[in-house]
Amino acid sequence: MNDASTSSDQPNENISSDHAAAAAPADMGTEPTQEKKRVQREQKGAVLDHLIRSIDIMVYCQLSTLYYME
């Protein structure tokens, strides 16, 4: 009777270990994805900052030109 329960317990343990092994690469796969998203957010912020500064400088130059032309 113990042998029957032992044999039925073993497949469940194998399934659990299979799930744990399958879950480990999935967890590891999310970390590089999150890192990549973080880097992309930083780059996007840098580009937007550069664009805003460039537009501010252009507007300032145009206003200065209009002021001195009058």
C-alpha cells in the first residue's frame, strides 16, 4: 500500500519540479525586458528634453529677432 502511494507521489513531484524549471527561465526573461524598458524610457526622456530645449532656443531667437527688427 505504501508502494502505491509512493509511485503516485513521484509523478506529482516530477510535475512540480518541471513547473519550477519552466518558471525559472520565464522569471529570468522578464528582468532583461524590464531593464530594456527602463533604458528606453531614459533615452526617450533624453530625446524629449533635447527637443524641448531646441524649441525653446528657436522661439527665443525668433522673439529676439522680432524685437530688434522693430
